[in-house]
Amino acid sequence: AGGAGAMPGGGFGKGIGGSYKGGGFGKGVGGSYKGGGFGKGVGGRYVKGSASGYGKSAGGSGGGGGAKAFAGSGPSAGMLTGYIKQASTLEALFETFSKHAARFNHVHFAACWSALGRLARGAGRSQAWTEEHREALRVLVRRTSSAVDAPVAGCEFRARELATTAHGAAKSGASAGELMAALARGAERRVGDCNAQEMANLAYAFAKAQHEAPELLDAIAEHARPRLGEFKAQELSNLAWAYATAKRAAPALLDAIAEQARPRLREFNEQALSNTLWAYASAKHEAPALFDAIAEQTIARPSELTPQALSTIAWACASAKHCPAQLLDAIAKEARPRLREFSAQQLSNSVWAFAKADHADPELYAALAAAVARRLGDFNPQDLASTAMAFAKACHVDAQLFASLARAAETRADESNLQDLVSTAWAFAKVGQFDTGLYAALSRSLIGRRLDELDAPHIANVAWAFSKAAQTPDVALFAALARTATHRVGDFGAQDLATIAWSFANADQLETRLFAALARSAERLLDKFSAEDRDNAEWAFVRAGQQRIVKLLRQQKARGACGPTSLARAPDVDVGKCGRIVVAGGGIGGAAAAVALQNKGFDVVVLEGDASFDARKQGYGLTIQQQEATQALGISLAQDDAPSTSHYTFDAAGNILGFFGEAFGSASKDRRECENSGRFVHIPRQVLRCRLLERVRPGTIRWGSKLKSFKCWSEDDGGGENNENGVTVTLADGTTLDAALLVGSDGIFSTVRKQLDLKGDRLNYVGLIVVLGIVPTECGSAGDDSEGRQDGHAPAMVSPLTHRRIFETVDGAARIYAMPFTTTSTMWQLSFPFPEKQARALAKDTAALKDEILRRCGSWHAPIPDLLRSTPLDGMAGYPVYDRQLLEPHVLREPEGPATQLRPQRRATLIGDAAHPMTPFKAQGANQALSDAVLLADSLVESIQRHGPSAGMDAALPLFEKEMLRRSSRMVVGSREKAKELHSPLALQPARKVQRDTLGGLDMQKSIGILLAKGIGAHSAADPLGLDAVVEAAISSLRRKRSVPATAVADVEKAGSVRAATKKRRANNLADQGEEGGGEPADDGKANDDGGFKWRRTMRKHLDAAGDNGVRRKDLRKATLRDFQRHLSKSKKDGVSADVARKRWMFAEPAELDALFRSHLAQAEAAGRLSTRGKMVYRART
């Protein structure tokens, strides 16, 4: 082919001047392409040559021989494959395809897609290439699909070509659904022919392309599992990644990959390690042994990890149920000095991961905050929202960072989706960073969206965030939220209803239609409310004047408190045939279970390792919040209660940060220190335990009996549901007991739970140590010696701050909580961050423990230093704080079929801390154990009544466990969140607790400001009036201006509505004004305190002035009430001066004024004088 040394017939030949000629890519003199390849013409033009290719116009187009050879036969199959593989640009690749498509076979198609995947990724133009080559790509997809579906001789796709094509198509990012579908069909037929690499590539390709191919993935899983030994490390990782990404369940395959990968982890590079962890975490597939092994490998070589790997592993640790704590510690340590290398998304993912994992490391969060601030310009709206949410969840308050986040989020609010807007609003409110510009932008963006997409928690979060952020609520936003909630109220469960009602009431947005709809829906769900949700809903509906649902909620609460099913034995249920129930553990939960079960008639034995009741100190004080449970158990704690009527939060200097309690609520004049008051009960743990044990039958408790092991069994009699199932319990002394059921109530370190061998079960250290102490704080009249000692014990430390009062003091890291232990002693609980290993050691040395707490808190306000010093060493103890990851019902009890001798039904369950241990910072541990005991007994009886003794017990256990874990999970999570909050700067935010017991609420921010300005704090407890009276006097003027007096709540409850209470208040105030004004005429029975004001006429006047355009409801309210007040001020006919008139209740009670206006507005609409539509009010047509 023209030129010395050329190869004829389409080969690669080197011609004169180093040119390539013929059918290949020919380089001519001066860099020209000749022959069948691409040639550059003079001046950069491509000119068609005579050899069916592009040649250089000057100097010929390649020799005649070569041209003839190319035109006659074209390139060989191997040559064409070479052309495809050597294409260096997308243009070159598509040119080759367009010229030789008719000659493509299965190998060429596969090579073409492989090259496309390579070149598309390197194009650096995102997916713009798909538009530039849209027509060529369409033809390539169509012809490849046809070749796969309709093979012909010489063009039949084998497993190799199918895998290569799919892998290339997925990597290219091209939209090739038609092709992927054809490849799935072809691959499914040939999956048995695939080798390890081909199976891994196929699975990876379909996951990467997000193309659903469930049948193919199932086939790959089936064929790959027995051949995993043939897979390389990267292929194992890719296979796991593929199934997690495709969200295709393959538990057997993932189990097998974990077994195969664990001994070969040294072969995995950093990307394979991180992707494998991600896959198992994303798939929620528990593989604790694999996680431990990967942790060991990762910790051994952390410097090999890239920023992507570090952020991926952190995400996996946060998402997986089982992740070794030391792995997250190692990742944090390695990441901290390298955060400048992280991309915006990697930073966002890392912050989210460490916050989600509850990783306590202030230095890490500070470094992350600095890195985020440097890269904020690279963050997209989702990253901004996620980052703000993560820092808020971690309780990391950085005002400078949040100011920068606010500016970035404000400018991009319109680009954010609803989820991001909600998350941002919540995050800034959580950390107390109320940026006006940001919240205005968020409000505008939210109002302009379809809020129907928001679920109940999102609606509640928005309401909470905006009510907290602004002194004046965003009426337009709340109206939009109310419309959405009203429209979707039928979709809400009991918890959703309570949350929505509470959020709107707390924001003082008492939209009538919303609360009416919520009340109607709540009536249908009365038996679904938890105690906490019921209390929240009741408070909200009281504020909204929805008295019918308030009455029903209270009746429901009374029925629960009476506990008829828990106290009485069901007459038609013979539980005597059920067999013995063994309870492991004689603490609060075990004793309560015995009482509840024996109340139903069950035969119960309680195993307690202690030799006697007094053999071991059983904890300190408790706060009993679930009085329904204690009453259902038939125990009364009224005589044992150490009451408190106020609760204060101070900072270390003694400044008041918050306060609440009966002393400031509706019962302040008549304190509810009586049985069944509904107030929390403070009681020593041993006293509660004693009251429970007094209720069990003699001989129930077997002291000195510790459970060693147990084994479940089944006697299959062929009767199906009549099988006898049971459990044999072995004690530490070797004796055995047969029982129908074993209930593990043996605490956080439960032996029963350990032997259940639950997947991924591990303790979770929350980063805190707790120190407990009891100190005498009042001297009784009997047994006192001259030095103030009580019966020869430690002298009492007299302090007015601890008298009948709870107080807590925080400094942003440590926190002390003091509460009445008995009527003459105080219990305190001090907690602070401490490394786990050191916390364990410190807890064993009481003297060192006391030195440490005095070092930390010795300069705090009085009486804390004296309280700590006065506590004897034998009256204090410490422990590191643990909880456990949430236990899912299917993990606690795997789904089982009918019992057989080979597979018995498991007759063992857990309650209390054995099932759901939690931190002590919401005071819920004992409360949940009591509720568990009542629930277990009720569940067993109900199920036995339906199914009989044996089948009924089997059916009851999964239902009981599901309900127990559902209820307690909120407490576990809430306690963990509270632990973080109380030991962070968030604890120093004022008014963390809202005083609810006033109808109009109390402005806590202003109240605390007043107290600070007047110098009222912890030291004011020494005032002869007492701290509560000093505080009440300081805020009384604010209460009169802000809210309805405390007695108004009682008025509402007694009169039945806001309207009735309003009338009563009017009468009382008119009587007072008659005395002050020198003799107001007696009430003639008419509501003439309006002074003859014409409500409807005044409203109509304003509506007539507006014409047909109408008036906004709030504007009409302002105008009408302004006229009303002017009318009263000018009125002289009743002999009341203007000064006295200004003092009428209307001027001091805006809540009642608003209720009065709404009442007259409703009456006017009912009379046909006006009409309302949404926010607008219109005059009537007639």
C-alpha cells in the first residue's frame, strides 16, 4: 500500500516518513492520517481520500494498493477490535462504529461498550457527551440489544461479552434501559457459564446502572455462593456492594461472603475494606465477626485510608448495629489532622456519621467545624442541611460556624427540598441560633411548597422550630402547616396527633379547625396513646378549648390507673394449667413481674442471687412517673413519697436558667401532695422494692439462687398447637427447675440475654461517669444529738435549697441533680464526661472519686461544695454509664414455625434493663420495668383466653415483646439524647423546660431575664420568704401582662370551656372594680360588662369599608378589639373612671380577649352577618 515498508490489505504499515497506511491508522508525512484511518488535512481540515477513509489532501490519501485492499475486504475481525480498543476519544470511537457497524460481532460490541465506559469517565464533561452523540448512542444501544436478543452465527454473546458490555454500559453512565434489559435476559440464561469476575461484574453493573434485575441477581447469588473461594478480594467486595446498592436481599450470600472474606482481609485494599463495611451497614445485614475483623485490619493500617475511605467507614460505623467503638475512635484520630484533604461531601458525611454514632469528641467536632467553614462554598443545599443537623445532634454549639451556615443556607433556600428546609429549621432551633434572615427565607420557601408531602414529625418539627425561633410566631407559615395537618389528620397515629397538638399549642397557634380535626381523630385512637402522649395531648387540647376530648383522655387515664385487668383475675381464664413462670432477678422489674403475674393467678418463682433483701445496697432514689403502673400493681407510694413542689436549673454561678413545678402552676395555692395526685413520686429504690415484695406471696422469692443457664424444649405429641413447650433452668448450685416460661429481669448485664446470643448485641458506653450520694439535710425531732447528728450518723447538712425541691446545676460539661431522698435526706447525682477505661478504674476507688468531683465542682454555687464534702464515703458510689443499641423484635425473637422436638418454641423473654437498658437522664428505667411487668401479665391472659394455655403463651410472647420494645425504644433514644444535651453547652440555654400549668403560658425568656436583672438565684433560697416566693413575686407582673392567671386553668376545667371561664373571670373582676370604683351597680344577670359595645355592628363597619375584597382575620381582630378598648375607656355611664376601666381584665388578659373576639365572630357568622374563608373574613351579601 503505497510507500516503502507498507503492509497491504488493511494492516498497519509504516510508510515513507514514518506513515501508517492501509486500513489502519496511518501516520503520514507531517503527521497526517491516511488510508482507512483518520487523516488531518491541510489547515486542520479533514478531507475525504480515495481509500474510504480520511486522508491528507496534499500528498495523497495513501497508496493505491492499500486503498484497493481496504475497499475490497475491510479490516479483519481482529483488526477491527484493535481499532475499537485504540480509540482515544469518544469521537474516534463513534466514527469507527458508524463506519464498521455492519461488521460488528459480539466481541466488537463488548469492546465498544468497554471503551465507552473508559472514555466517558475520562471525558471530564459530566454527561454532556450523551447529548453530543445522542443519535450514535441510540443506534449503538439498539444494535447491541438486537444482537443480544437475536444472536446469529458469528455474533452470539457469551457470558464474557455479556458481563463486559454491562460493566461498560454502567460505567459510561449512558441511559441504556433497553440494552440493560436485554443483557439481563441474556445473562440470566448464561449465569451458570460465568466465572467469578463475570458474576461480580454483572452484579456490579446492574447495581451501578440502577436497573432492576431481581431474577438475574437471585441467579447470581445462587451460583456465586458455593464458588466464593474463586473470587478475588476486590470481587468479593464488589459483589457485596452490588447487592446492598441494588437493595436486593441476599442474606445467605452475604453470610457466605462474610465467612469467605474474614480470613482474607489482608488481601483487601483500603477501598475494598471500606466498601465492604458500607455494603453490610447499608444492607442492614448483621455480621459482627466480619466488622470486628475489618476493624482490626483498619486500625492496624489507618494511614493507608483515603479521605473517601475514612468517611465511608465512619458512615458504616454510624449506620451498623454492630461496630466496634475502637474502630470509630481510630477513624476519628486519623481523620482529624487530615480534614483539609476532605471534599465537601466527605466532610458532610463525616460530621453526620460521628453525630449519628453519638461519638463524644469535642476536639474532633471543633476540627470538623473549622474544615466545614473553609469549604462552605462547595456545599450543596443537602450537604448544608445535613451538616447543620449533624452539629445540632452532636450538641456542638459554634456560633461562628452556624452564622456562616445560615448565610449559605439562606441564599440557597429556594434550591432546597422540603426535607432540607425542615432539617435546617430544626437544627438552628436546637442549638439556639435564631438567625432572623435564615428563618424568613425558610418560611418563604416553605409557604411556597406543597406541604402535603410533610409527615407528622416534620410538621411538628417545623412548628417547634419556628415557635422557638421567634417571639412573634409566623402566622402565615403556621396557617399553611395547619391546613396541611388538617387535611392529613386521618393519616396520623396517636403519637403523631399528640406531637402535632403539643407543637401548635406550645407555639400558641390554636387554630380552631386544626384542633377540632385532631380531637375527632384522637377519639378514634384513645386506646393507642402512651402515657406521655396522652398527657401532651391533654395539655394541648385544654389550651385549645377542646373539652370533649380532654374529658375522654382523662377517663382513659383513670381507667388505666385503676388497672382492672391488671389487678383482677379473669374469671373465664384458667391460668393454673399454664405451668410455673420463673423470673430471673429480684430487683424492681422482677418483683413487679411477680406481683403482676400473681395478680392474674399464675404460679411464679423469683430467683435472686442475693442472700437476703438487705444483703446489697440496691441503688439510690427513683422518680416514679408511671403511676398507672403502680396502681395497676396495687401498691400505694403516697406515704413513702419525699415530695418536691419546684424544680430549678442553675448555672455554676447560681443564676437561674429555668424553673417549673407546682409552686408556679395552677395548684400553687393547693399543692397536690396527696395520693393519686398525678405528681411524680420521689422514693428510695429499696423502699419501692420493699413495697413490691410485700405484695408477693410468701415463698415466691428464692434468695441465694442465681441462674446459671437455661434450655428450651418441646414435647411434640403430634397435635400441632397442643405441643408442650417449656424451659429447664439450671442454678449456680447445679439444681434445676422446669418451667413454662423464663422471664429475664436480671439487669443490663443479664445472664439470660447473654445466653440468647442475640445478633450484634453489645454494650454502648455513652462517654459519662455517674456519681451518686446521699446526705442528711434536715434533722428530725427524735434521735438528734447536740451536734445535729441523727441517731449517731453523719451530721445533717441544713440547706434551704434542698428542702422539698429538685435542683440541677450545669456548666456545659458536668451536671449535678439533687432531689429529696426521704423527708430528711437528699440524694445527688453528679455526671461528667470521662474515658471508659479510666471511668471503670475510678468507680472502684471511692476516695479518689470524691477527690475528682470536688476538683470539678468545688467552686460551684452553694450548697453544692458542702453537699459533696458532707457525703460519707459509704454513702456514695460511681459507675460508667452504658446502654445498648435498640433491640428489634425480630432480633429478640426470630420468626418461628410450629414447635417440634428439634426446634422448640423459645419460652424465654426479657423485661426491664435486661431488654432495654437506658441512661438515667430521663428517669425512666424503673418506670419502664413496672410497665413491662403489667404488660406481660395482661398479654399472657388475653392470649391464653383466646388460644388456650400452651398455644396462648407461645402466641403472647412475640406480641408482648413487640409492644414493649416499641414503647421503650423512645425512652432509650430520648435518654441517650438527653445525656448528650445535659453535658454540652446546650444545657446552658435558658428555659429548657416549659411551665405548662397556666392557660396562657409564661414567657420564660422574659422571666429569666427579670430574675437575672434582679440578682435572684440559688442564694435566694436563704431569703426568709423562700426561693419560690421570691421568684413568684419577681415574675408576678409579667404573669399579669402575659398570661391568664393560674386559677384560670382550674376555671377551664371546672366550667368546661374557655368561654365559661371567661364569664367567671368577668364577674369576679367586675365585683372587684365595683368596690374600687365606689359602688358599681349590682349585676342584673346580663353580660353588660361589655359596656354596651356592639360587636357585630363594629365588625360589619370594618368589612363594609373593605368592600368585597374582605379583611384578613387578624386585621379585623386588631381593629375590632381596638374599638372595644376605646369604647370601654370612654364609657362613664356606669360610674367607673377611665383609669379603673383600663384595669379591667380585658386589658391584662390577651388570651381571653382573643377568645372573646373569636366567640363573637363565630356568632356573627352563624347569624349570617359575615362569612370566613381561610384567613379572610367577608361581609354577607344580604
